[in-house]
Amino acid sequence: MNNISTIKNEILKEEAFLHVLENGLKVYFVPKKGFTKKYAVFATNYGSNDNEFVPLGEDNSIVVPEGIAHFLEHKLFEEKEGNIFNEFSELGSYVNAYTNFNQTAYLFSCTDKFYENLKLLVSFVQSPYFTDENVDKEKGIIAQEIKMYDDNPSWKVYFNCLRGMYHKHPVRIDIAGTVESISNIDKETLYKCYNTFYHPSNMVLFMVGDINFEKAIDVINKNMNRGISNDIKNIERIYPNEPKEINNKYIEEKLSVSIPLFNIGFKDYDVGYDGDELIKKQITTNVLLDILFGTGTEFYKNMYEKGIINNNFGSQFTANKTYAHSIIGGESDDPKEVLNKVLEYIKKIKKQGLNEEDFKRIKNKMLGHHVMNFDSLDYIANSFIKYTFNNTSLLNYLNILEDVTFDDIIHRFDNHFNKDNCTLSVIKSK
Amino acid sequence: MCRYSKLELIGGINLLKTTREKINDEVYLNIINGDKFKTELISFYFIMPLNRSEVTKNTLVPLILKRGTKQYNTSMDIERRLEELYGSDLSVSVNKKGEKHIIRFTIEGPREDFVLSNDILKNKLDVLKELIYNPLVIDNKFKEEYVSQEKRNLKDRISSRINDKKQYSTTRCIEEMCKNEPYHIYKYGYIEDLENINSQNLYKHYLDFFKKSRVEINVVSNIEKNEIKNIIKDYFPFDERESKLLKRENVIKKDIEEKTVIEEMDIKQGKLTLGYRTNIPYEDDLYTAFLVGNHILGGGPDSKLFINVREKESLAYYIYSRGYKYKSLMLISAGIEFDKYESALNIIKEQIEAMKKGEFEEKNIEQSKKAMITSMKAVEDDTYSISEFNLSKVLTDNQDIDEIIDSINKVKKEDIINSMNKISLDTVYFLKNQ
């Protein structure tokens, strides 16, 4: 087969192969020697953030009920003939799916009969079957899923933090929606979402393991839904204009917990990055967070020794084209004191400056972590999809990391943190 | 463009090879050799009987050790050393497997050929040795501040078990079920014990624990096994071992009286847990048949519980059934509306009855067998799973993956029916709103 392109990373000793089908579907493959598991993910660039768009074949945009992307994910497992779980079970494989802010992914892992599993995956994701009755039945199940999250303090503290940072951006919406919002979902709207976002040109199919790529491409090609046109149309997604300022400085909720949980969010207004630039920004900020708040810092040591925080403490930067933020989270009897200490500390470092030795150590650590992650097929598959939808490749990561300089970190530090772009979300005990 | 053909892969290569060697009384070294991973992992498991008077001290010891060593006085120094070692991960955990209390110390990091750094295995072992062998000791005591801080942290940790309602319900059900057996003991210990623990008696406990435990050392690496053996023996000397303390759990309980425990908390979703005694020890021929039956009942999205409770009645988002090997228990868990308690309970009991009467198809058996075999095979794809599997193996029936797969394949329908007729309901636990 001639039209296969490759991307390679010498340090990891890994490579990825790409073949693009006529209908625009990108099919990727990373070979893994000696692993017994084989893993495939079929994902669409569509998540809970895409709740306003122009449906395929229409002229005007619509706003859909919150939680519909996730609802659609549940419903795709239903076929005219029954539930698809059963067919995967017959092959002894494990099938699952997940929806996040930006993507919906369907996946299976198996040790045997890979190509039969692949055929099933490709066909079920391409054959929606929604009826009034089966849509209604799912509402009860998803309501229980929502309530399970309602009792989950780390989930609540995180979403409250997002709502504190964002006024309008849909990242503030719960991925599964609310019991109320999902009650408004009907089969017509589900089909509209499906037809718009599940076109192969908006999707990626990724495989990892000990697999013959050409044979897999053949299986995928033969099982593509011929009813879908090969015309590749741009999807118009509408995001509200998000102000630069945060929405709320402080959000508090009470749940049955033993010790308060907190998330401190720093909203990033410098957005719009894509591809390698986006990854560079992610890496730079995460190195910076580790230099400032990691377990190897004086800051962590002091806070821990004073008993203000415990070992449930961490920080992470998340970035997408339309939104970005850092979150510092943990448990403390006095979350407001944690915030004060964080802000004081940032002020102090702004005067003192950062230390280049710290930078070198953290860069080493990030290199090692990336190498270690490549022992996990699940990690490779799910990260690969995410990077692809962000118009870059997971295999570019190490080169980008290598290019990050201490000056990049200093520059990022000067721009990212200030007391006016931060939100404190707290879950207190009842 | 197409370099692909050169990379055509052959299946079934690089099987992992495990060797086991006794290096002292109650000290064993297990080396799992293979080339497929980019990382290497070294785990030390210290295994003691699960004992009410020692459980809190056992839990505190690794927390103190992680705070500082002779060479690395603070956890910050340890962390910085790990960052230099390419983010190698040093972790400790406290667990119970049956009536055994297990303290694990692990270091895992990239292999030297992926980060182009020599001696990284030895450097990792140096840190692990510091952690286990060379704690920061002042006047025959652990450092005072570390002990008082970690006592406070452990108190928080024990109180925080209410935060995860799913896990909390499982733990509570087992506590109620095994009230008069060591298995009820909470793995992280008890707040009321903390008062009497100080830096002196805890240090003494550490020395004791070191001598009395059974030790299993697991190494997953690509380095040649004799080389590993020599390094481990050289780095980690063991002497003066005390005699064997571990016992096989008592798993048969006579005259079971079904009881119901209802607890209230301010929550949005009810958590229902049914605790069964399987009455089948893992040494029994029916044990594997029970596992297959358990899978048909509540092992996955094609199971009887999932189909009848979730898909048909929309009563739950999650419902599953799990076997507890060492103690021969089976727990069914579901998240439900508070007022659906009766109906969920009835459907679950009906499904158990159906299993006992053999109301399931050959197809269900085949599917469950396949799923179980797939997950057994997948153990070999992850260094941590390999190490955990190996530990369980040497602590129980010594069956390796191929033998387990073999016995799964041999299970017949009548064995499953027989095994299901042995199980009996012990405790129904329900966590509801106030």
C-alpha cells in the first residue's frame, strides 16, 4: 500500500503509521512488539463543549441540551438487533466508551480475533438506532450516573472551579448534563448531532498492538457505511465570547466529606493556540507548575510540615484552542489559607526569580514520565487521539519538550499567575 | 514513504520468564525477565498477619520512612533525587489480602537505554535501600516531628474513608459481615490507637516488623537474572529472621444468619451492597467454577445483573459482583435510588436463584470464560500487574497464568451450578440518605 505515511521518535524507539481513507477518516497505527493486548479506539472530535452548532444540511445554528454528546455515546451501543456488548463478549473482548469536553471515544481491547472486533467497532459506531422508547429508557440510567457524580467530592470541587472561572464557555457545563437537561433529549436531536459530528472526516481510528496494518485498513474500508457521502464539509461550531475575567472568586458547597477539598483555578486568557504550539504551551506550563508546587519544592515541604496541606496535593495545566487554565488541588482544613500562601509565594518568586537547576531536574522527570507512559497501550491510544484532534502528534512530544528553554518558563511565569484571574472552589463538610 | 513492511511483526514473542529463589528464611526473590517494557520495577512486600493490635503501627511505618532517610533527610531531598532519576516513582502502599497485612515499597523508572544514563538501576536501588533500610533515626527513635505529623495525616486519612461512598459501602459491608473475624480490620488502622504511638515504640515496631515479616521481592526488568540476583543480595541483606507467622484464613462460617444493616448519610444516591459467603476455598476444585459463575452473574455488561437491573429496569448505572479470593466472599454492589431498595434487592436475589437453578446458557459460560482468559493474558502487559499477580500467586495456590487459563477452560455447567448452590447471603448493607 503506497499511501501510508510515518512519524518516528528515535528516543522512544516508536513509530506511528497513518493512512487516510477517501471519506476523510484518518487511520493510525502504532506497533507494539510482544504485548498480548491489542487496542483500537474510534473517536470523534465532538464532546460536551460542542453544544451550539449548525447541523449538517441546515443554515442556522441550534443549541442542544446539555449532556447530549454523552447521551449519544450511551445510545450508540444499542442496535436494531439488541445490545452490542453481547457481540463483543462473544469474542472475549472488552468494549467501552467515554465522553469528555472535546471528544467521544469508543474502544475495545482484546487478545484474540482483533479483525473481527475491529469490524464490530467500525460497524456499530456507524449505525445509530434511536427510538422514542430506547431514548426514554436511557434517561433513568444516566440519571443514576449523574447522581453518582453528585456524591463525588473531587468531581464537584473541579466543576465548581470551572464554573468559577468561566462565564459562558461550555467547559463549565457538566459533561453528562443534569437530570433536568437530559429529560429534554429526543431522538430527532440525537440524529442531528450524530449526522453532523460522526462524519468520518471528523473522526480518527487508532490502533496499537501486534497488528497487521494493511489487513486492518482493509477491514475498515470494507465496513465503512456506504450511505455516508464522501463530501467533506466543515462543521461550524459556535462558542460564546468568553470574557477574560473570571466569573466568581469563591465558590463553596457542602457534602459529606471528612476534610475540606479545594481547587484553585488560574484562568488563562492567552488562548487560540493549536498544534505543536499548544503542546509547547502545555509542557511549559506543567514544567512551571512542577517547579513551583511539585513534591520536590520548598513550598510543598513547608505547607506539608505546617499541616496546611497533606499528600493529596497536585497541580495541572489544561489547554485547548478555546480555553486554558491551571488548577492546584488538594485537601486542607483551611483552603483560604492555602490560597493566601500560594499568592504570597508567587509574589515572592516574582521578586526572587526561578532557579535553573529546578528546571533541569523537572525536564528530566518529564522525559522519564513520557518514556514510562509508552508501556501503557491505553495511555498511547487515548493520548494519541487527543493530540491528533489538537492537530499535532503524540510522537512530537519529546522534541517539543527538548526545545523548551528556561527563558520560556520565565516568560510563562510572568504571564500566567495573578491574583485577579484566580478562583477558589471549596467543598466543606456538612 | 512506506517503511511499514520492514516492521511486520511476529506474534507471540518475548514471553516473560519468572524465576523464584529463597534468599533467606521467609525472604524470596522473584525475577520476571522480559524485554518488552521501557521501564523496570522493583517491589518489596512485607507481609504480616492482619492483627488488630498492630495494624495502625504497620500503616504508620511506611509513612514515616517516606519522610526522610539518613542520606535524604527530608521528603523534598528524596523527591529531588527521584526527579534526577528521570522521574522514577517511589511509592508505598498498605493493603490487606485476606487476613494478611501487606506493606509495599516500589520504585519504578525508565530503563537506562531509553534515557541514556548509566547505572540507573543501581541508582534506583540506592534510593529504595535508603527508604527501607536507613530511616532517619535520632537517639534510637524516629524523628519526633515526622511521627507527630504523620499521626495527624493518618487520622485524616482514616476519617476520609467516608469521602468515596462506593468504597465506603464495600468496606462497611465487610466490617459487618466479618465482625468476629480478623478480616473486618480496617487496613489503615484506627484513630484511637494513635494516642499511644510515639517515635520510640514505633521505631521498635519497625525493627520488629522487619524481622517478623515474610518478604517477597519482585523485580520486573530486562537485565539478566543472575546480575539482578547478585545486586539484590548485595544491596539488601537479611539476617535473624523469626519463624513463620502467616496462616491460611478460615473461610468456612457455619450457621449463617442473614442480616440487614442500614446506615444513613447525607448523599444523593443510595449504595446497596450484598455480602455472600461462597463457602468455597481457593484450594477447592469448584473454585474456578465459582469464578466463572460470578462472572456470568455480575462480571461485565453482558452479565445477568447488568442486563436485568440496568438495561431492563433502568435502576442503576453501575452494578457488579466481585469475588474475594483469600476470604471466599462475593460482594454485589449497585448505586440506586433510595426508594428502589426493595425492587433492586428482589431482582438481585432472583438472579442468584436463577444461577442456582442453572438458568443460563452455554453461550454465557463461553463468553465469561473468554473474558476471564483475556484479562488473565493482559496481566503480562503491565509491570505493576505482573508484580501483584505474582504476589497473589505465591501467597495462595501457586498457579501461573497458563494453569489458571487451563482450569477456566475445564469448567462445566454442572460445576458452576454446584458452586452457586454453595453460596449463602450473609449481610445486606444499604447506605441511604438521612
